[in-house]
Amino acid sequence: MKSKIVMKIRNSLVFSTSIIKVFLCVLDFGLYYIIFVSSLEIVLASIFIGVFYIRDSTTPKMNYEFSNLENKKILKSSFPIFVSALMIVLYTKVDQIMIAVIADEKSLGIYSVAIKIFDSWLSLIVAFTVSLIPFLTKIKDTKDYEIYFQTIMTCLIWLSFLLFIFFIIFGKNLLNYIFGSEYIAAYIPTTILLFSSIFAVMGSMSTRHFTIGHNENSIFYRVLLAVISNVFLNFLLIPSHGILGASVATLFALIVANFLVDILDNMSLFKMKLVCIKNPWQSFNWKILID
């Protein structure tokens, strides 16, 4: 019951701040506002959970002591995550930097619109998958873990695919209505990026899987592979194909780092993702939605 209350607090804050972040991206408020909202989410979660812990008389109160050994263990396990987070910042910005240097400001402006739409959808996916960590951790050693994991991944993959189809049909009208006719040129890059969100879903779910299993090194190596692939492909494609090349580079980097790498590193995870794509009904469990 207590874990459910904590999850409700976290999920409510994640959902609320994700909506705010989407509006901030759409209204072009800038990165600092998004960072502030992300920081506020962490602070509020800590406060609300702390208040719940203090006011709950049934919760045993513990005396916390400083432990060098425990702190070293935590720092050692979190270091790959820290480095991965820094590389993700590089990974998400390198294409825009290269477009600004190699192409021109107009191309950068058009591509920035495509990135905003892509990032808005991606932020919702990440927020949702992060909110699942407590629940998935709780059932990690049960037979239900794989069922829930695969069902959730199937839902997110096919939601991303439906968004991709929706944008193919209505994308030009939406770009014209929201950003203006001069930004219709962002239609093809945005379409490619939204298709790549299918593989971004796989990456987000893989990260939660490795986090729960305390396999932080796998997260690090996958992010490193994504960065190397993306930078190499951007150098190769942007000079000749501009913003179209940048979006294709992102797509292939995500396919390699979040899907194909599983063939060498984690075949069971690769097969699970393959089933989600090829035969979603086999991996989808309606009972989970009813429960």
C-alpha cells in the first residue's frame, strides 16, 4: 500500500511536469526553464515523500549512519549513468551544432522544429518508463516481469508508430498551423525522427531493464555506441544531405544502439523486441490493462 502511494506521488509529478515541459518546448521558452521544471519535480517528490514518511505512524523510523563503503558502492554503480547522461547531452545536440557549422541558420531553424516535436514525444516516453521502475523492480524476480515488460514496450512501440502515421497524414497542416508555412520544410525530417522514436522506446525500456538489474555498464556502452554512430553518420551525411541527413543519422544510430546491439549483447532482449514489432498480439496481455 505504501509503495503504491509513493508511486502515485511520483507518477503524478512526472505526468504534470511532462505536460509543462511539452508546453515549454512548443512555446520556445528555452532550456533553462525545462531544467528548472525537472529540478522542481525532484524537489517536490522528495518533499511529498518525506512528508508522507514522517506523518505515517506505521512506518518504522530508522537511524541513518554515514558509511564510506556504501557510498563508494553507490558512486561506483552510478558513475556509468553519470557519464551516459553527459554523452546523451552531446548525442542530442551534435547534429544541431554540425548543421549550424556546415549548413546555415535557416536549415538549423527548420531542423530545430523537427527536434522539438521529436523531443516532446520522447520526454513523455522517458517520463512514463521512469515512473515504472518501482513497480518493475518489485516484480523483477517473478514470472510476471517479462509479461508486464513486454506488454508495456509493445504499447509504447505501437503508440509511436501510430503517431508516425498520424504525422504522415496531418504533419504538413500541423506545421503550417503551429509554426507557419516556412517550416513545412521540416515535414520529412520530423517524419523520419518520429519513426526513429520506435527505437527510442526500445532504448528507454532497455535502460529501465538494465537499471533494475544493476547492469549500468550496459547502459553506458549502448549510449557510447549511439554517440559514435550518430557523430560518424552526421559527418558523413550532413555535408551532402543537410537536415535530411541529420535525421537519417539519428534513425540509424538508434537502430544500432537500441536494437541491433542486442544480437551481440542480450539475445533474449532482442527476441523480445522483435516479437513486439512482428507479432504484437503475442506479446500483448489484455489482463494487464484490465488490472
